[in-house]
Amino acid sequence: MSQNTLKEDIGLLRYLSGLGRQIVSIWRAKVFFQKEDPFIENNTVKKRLDNLSEHGLITPIETGKGSMWKANTPYLKSANNIYELANEAYPMACLSYSTALEILNITDQRFNTIHLSEPRDSISNIPREPEIIRSNVVPPDTQLNDWQINDAPARTNIQRAWDHYTISAHKTKNEWIFGTIIQEVQGVNVRTTALERTLVDGLKTPNYCGGLNEVFKAWVRTLNDIRIDHIVEYTERYDSSILYQRVGYVCQTLGLDHKRFAHWKATHTPRGGSRLLNPYKEYKKRHDKNWNISINHPVAILENKDADYS
């Protein structure tokens, strides 16, 4: 390719630099190059990225299977941003569970597994999806209009990544695509579950969040920031009896109230059985009569509102 073409291709790196991004993906490069050629083909995008790679300006990411690179230009930071890499590789997903706790700064733990939640049923055309879905899947630093003539970006399967991280993408029902935000982490915008969605997810699947103690601490640490209407909305979107019980019990213990709780108690707290606060521990006789749930896990963190980082 000519030197003039190289100069044009370097414009992509300047663009990424302005966003603080260091990961180069085919799908994001195509969105950029479409500004000069709306009908540019993927194979042309790939050739232009190969040109940058041949000049040492980007380096292929081995686990990216020829579809992801890292920029080497001096005006981009050199540190590895695992959150950016994961979200770029799974562009229709959101960072979730313990990874969301890290991004939202409500845990002092750092985990080697990077969790994402992505649609179980594939999405090919973002603008045609219901508003609740499309507003929660548009990739960071792109606009809905960018996807009017493009198919939704495909995932790049990555399990092992930098610094021995494992990337774990969890398939979720498309009707459970809700409650996400764009959050800056290490100078880059990524999509993650919002605070209240993260807290509810922690009670739903605590083993992905470092255990129930870590989930309880997150609730306590964010007590003054919790929007109870969002907690209620997200719980009702899941519509799981045991989740109503866990969320209701935790809110009750922390002194959080909502008008919907009376309805939950009347319709979603079946008597009998072995409804467990901690799904991974055995049934205990200690029982909360309001929520008909076995308190089979220590709850001092909630009762004392003690979530010290030490």
C-alpha cells in the first residue's frame, strides 16, 4: 500500500487515542472507515489493519484469532486494560458479576475471571430490537445510527487473556437484557451492569461475585446510593420467587422499604420447602417468617451494616 494510504489508516489510531482506546477490532475499525466510505467491505478493513500491523503500529492479539490488535503508537497508553479487551471481544455483552463490582469500585477484591453477560439468542440487527434491548447492547463509543447499515458486531471467542485472566461469557435470556450503563474504567468506556442490577445479580448468583459475604458488603457499602425503585424493577424483570425472597429479606434487614414488598410477600413467598438465602449451603432451621426463607448464611454484615474493606 502507498504511504498516503498508511497516513489515512493512521487516522484510525488517532481516533482511538481520542477515546483512550488501545484495542483495535475489525468491527470498530469498520465503523470508523465508513465515515469516508459507507459501503467499505470487511476484507478491505482487514487489509488496512494488516497494513498497520506490517508497519508495527498495531500488534495482533494472539487470542483474537486475527480479528483484534493492540495499538503500539506512543500516544496510547501501554498498560493492558482487560476490561476493554473483554468488552471489545464480546461487543454485545456487558461486564457483570464480580467484574461489575470491580468497575463500580464496591469491592476491594480483584478476581482473575472477567465475567460478561450476553444475549442467549443472537442479535443481527440492533435497531430492529425492542428499545429495552437495543439501548442495552449498543457497543460503547458507537451510536445507534452506526448500526443502521451494519450487522451487529460478532463476538471473538477468548477464554484466556493477558496476565492469566480467564474471560467467562454467560448466556442470558434476551428478556433479561436490562439495567446496564456505560462506565469509564482506566480511561476507557465499557458497558457494565448498573449498581442495582449488580446487587440483584449478586443475590441471584453469588458464586460469580466472590461469595455471599462479598455481595452483602456491596449492598452495605452502597446503601446510601441504592435506588430502591430500580432494585424492585430489576427483581420483577427476573420474576423468580426465590429472588423476591432474597432481595426482600436483604432490603428488610438493611431498612430499605418499598410499596411493592407487600405484594411480593403475598404472592411470591411460598411456605414450606427449602428456600435458601445461600443457594450453595445446606438448609438451616433459622428462618425468616416474613419472607419464608432459611437464613443458612451469617448475616452480621447486613445486621451491623459493617462492610469494612480491611
